[in-house]
Amino acid sequence: MDIAQDTHGNKHYILGKMGVDGQGTLYATKNKNIILREAANAETNPDLIPLSEVDKLLLPIDYLAAPNVGYLINIPEDAVPLSHIMSNVEAMLPAKGIKRRLIILCEVAKILIKLHSLPVMYGSMSPLRIFLTPKTDEAYLLYSDKINFSMSFTAESDADPYISPEAKNGKGTTLASDSYTFGALAYDFLTLGQDEDALSDDLKEMLENTQLEKPLKRPKIAEIYKILLRQIDLIVTCKKCNSDFYYNKTECLGCSSPPPRMFKAKIYDKVGESDIPRGLKILEFASHGQFFWNYHTDNTLLTGGRLTPRIHCVLNISEDRKLNLIFKNLMDKKITINDQVVDVGKNALVSLPCELVRITFSLYDKTYRYIDMVMI
């Protein structure tokens, strides 16, 4: 197929094959923002109206005219499939870092969370259906012929590399089937080149749980998303070679340099007399900003539309070699540091009195967050 025509009579010139997965063949066209899917079972009138509300889910913009079967999709400028990165990771340096790979997976997970809120199953996954824009670090998910608004008992025998056992056997796919397929893809992407150092113990346990035979035992996509975000908080960057690695490594995995100086921040919520652990965050001594936010969410997606209180923190060394904290309060709430009040709504330079500091601020009525930071 060199030229394809859509249902409106427009001609599309094929430049080359981008890849093949369980839903057919994907082609690049002369228009770099349009790709073509040749698919044996493409629906001509799927119910796409609810799906149009899902941000970064790329839907068909038109269908191919007979005798061809398939559809056309508009993609962002310079977007490339994840499959291209996974097969040629050395040529895509931004994707080599552990942190970058976790961010990409978080972006994909957010799209699946929005689908599941409808609720809609995405179906078996393929790295050919995840598109990335290297310049802006954004991820997009292509429309899938397996998208289903109800439980499906049809046995699937397609060639997608990631497919749940219940889908293969026709035993009834659910939202938990997406957890299985996403977990399998995430494992392969994180361990590119047998890079087991990309997996912390918590991450390894979570990915293993996505592969459990019983769907109800698998973590939900929202839970997977939170765990991925927590891992990002535990990664530091080598000042010599820019390699990413977990803070508890004794040396850089890329050049064997010692880890950067850092603080360990243990985060708790205090509700009444109860202290509830919320996570761990590593802050490097650097000029770039560090953020704290509620429940490790970076938007209102998982909080029912309610904005979460945040603070912005930068660690640096002053000219007289004293350690300083620079806080920018991003909420209309009072912050205390070691029981001393810091100005609200402004940048505040606060000298750290020792190697331990406690930051406290109000979340909601009778709920407080405190952060114990210690130099390591």
C-alpha cells in the first residue's frame, strides 16, 4: 500500500512501516503529524464520544476507504513510538535514565486512570501504541481496538506482546487486566539492557503483584501510579556523569563517583494523635526546586478535583559555607520550621540550625503534615 484514501476522499502517501502489533500495521505518512493504522477489524463507527474526554488518548480522525481497512490518527509533532526507544535505547539518551523511564510510565498510567474512571478497559498493550515527545517529555496512548466499555469474554489470540492470561483464555477481562499488561510493559521498559538497578524493592514487589493470576489481587492503576511517583522521589543524579540511581547506592552506577550530598525527608500526616507515614523523599543540595505535595500526586486527578497544599524547597550552600533552606510557600497556610513560623506566601531564607529540621504545615482542619529532614 503506497497510497491510501480516507472516507472523505483525501489521499495519504505512505512513507514507511513503523511497526506491527496485535492490532495491525502502523505506517508513517507524508504528513508527519498523521499516522495510518491498517487493521483487519477496524470499526467504522465506534462510540468515541466518551473517550474524547480522556486527555492524551489519540483517537481516529478518519477511516480508510475500501478496499483498505483501518484508520488515521493525528499525533503530536516529533512523537515517536516507545517501541523505537526500546529497540534503540542508546540513540534515545533521555530515556536511558531511571528517572526518565519512571516519568514516562507515570504519564501512561495517568491516561489509564482516566479511562478507568469512565470505566473503560484499554485492553492488551503494545509499545507501538505509546507515543512520546522527547522535547516535552509527554506521553500519549493510541486508540486500541480492544477498548471495551464492559467485561469481555472473547478469547484473544493477537500478537500484542503484553496480554493478560484471562484475555488469552476468554475468562473475562476487567480493569485488572490493564494492571497486568501495564505491569509487564513497565518491567521490560525499566529493565532495558537487563538493568535490574532500575528496580527498587518496593517497585519490584509492585510489578510482581501486577502479574498475579487472580485479577482481584493485582494493584489498581492508581495504586501503581502512586508507587511509581514515590520511586521518582528516591532518585539522585550524579554530578559528574548525570546518571540516575537510587539514593541508597554507595556510588554512581555510571562512573563510580560518590553520591551527591542530600537530605532524607520522612513525611507524615498527623491526624489527632495518630502519625501516618506518607512516604520518603530525597532532596539533593542543588539549585533546582524540590516539591512536597499531598499523597504524592502532581495534579488533582486523584483528589477529586481538590487542590493539594504544596511547598517548594531549595537546598544550597551559602557563601560562608552554612547550609541554608530556601522555602517558597505555594499555599495560603502557615509553615513552621522547628516550631518557628516562616512567612506565608513568600520566599524565605532559613538557616538550618543543625542536621535535623522539622517542617510542619496544616493540610485541612485537624490534619497536619510534618516532614523530618536529616542530612545523610
